[in-house]
Amino acid sequence: MWGNKKKPKQTAQIDSLIGQNSEIHGDVVFKGGLHVDGVIKGNVMAEEGTDSVITLSERGTIEGEVKVPNVVVNGTVIGDVHALTHIELASEARVHGNVYYSLIEMAMGAEVNGNLVHRADSVVHLKPGDQSVNNTKDETS
């Protein structure tokens, strides 16, 4: 009862960092933890079968689609976000596109200029070279 509180999720380890003075043109594929303080102009995807995490700081911007199991946004995303497991939209988050999620946390001040689309089927398989996360027809298309 009193002692059954859930422990907070541990902060993900950062395996890759894109610094605030960096700008990447092209798609980024990663596994593990990716922290973005800079600019990515391209799609960001996690390798299949990983429990990867992307953290976009308040200084970071992604211009492209994001397909990662766990997403933490406190910056700007211009494109759709596919969070296969969990997404956290912090107070400075600005998403200009649709957000597809299984579990969402949204802080006061976060902004989504698009649709929030709940995906009950969190089991989605990405094959190498597959550009689509959806195995089912999307009602918003």
C-alpha cells in the first residue's frame, strides 16, 4: 500500500551526442541513447529490436520523422514522431506534425501542432530499409 510506489525510470545512458553547434544533414540511425542539442535535418530512427531513447533538449531541432521506442522532447520537431513505447513532451516541446504513441506524458506548456494518435498495438516491426512504422491503415491519411 504505502510502500508500493513505483520507482522513477532511470535516466538513459547517452551513447551518442549531437552538440549544440552541430548540424547534421541526412538520416540518423542509432541504438542506445542519443542526446540532441544541435540540429538534424533528416529522419531519426532507432535500430530494430532495441530499447533506444532519444532526448531532444530545448536547444535541439529535428526536421524530419522520428521513429524511436522512447522519446523525450524538450525542443522542436518538424515532422511526425512515432514513439513505439513511450513519449515525454516537456514544457518547451514544440512538435509540428503528428505524434503516434502508446504511452504519453505531456507537461504544461508543451505544444503539438498536429494529431495525437494512440497506438494500442505497441508491437511494431521495422525491417531494414522499411520506411513505414504502421502495419495497419492509418485513419488520418
